[in-house]
Amino acid sequence: MSDGRQGGYLIEFIQVGNAVKVSAVDPKTGLEVSIVGSPLMSRDQLSRAAVQKLEYRLSKAQK
């Protein structure tokens, strides 16, 4: 995924029982967030949710 910055984000998917843990990392700052979602959701949907959370946390860190 990319946010318009060079480099984008690192995304990792781990299936844990009947859920999927999705981690998103900003390689520039090292900030990492994770979400837990349904394995029935597409990887794109899960990625977008994780990236939205990461971008929110990045905006909070800049204040």
C-alpha cells in the first residue's frame, strides 16, 4: 500500500483461529499498528483498515 510518500507501508497478515491479525508499519518512523478482522474480508479491505489506523496514529504523533 502506498500513501503517496516514497516507500509506502509494510503490511503483514497472520491468521489466528477464526480471525486475521493485520499489522501495518511505517518504515520511516517504525510506528506499527494492528487490527483484527474477519477472514471473510478481502486482504484489500483489511489493508485499508490497518493503513487508516496507521495514518491516524501518525497524524497524532505529529501533534
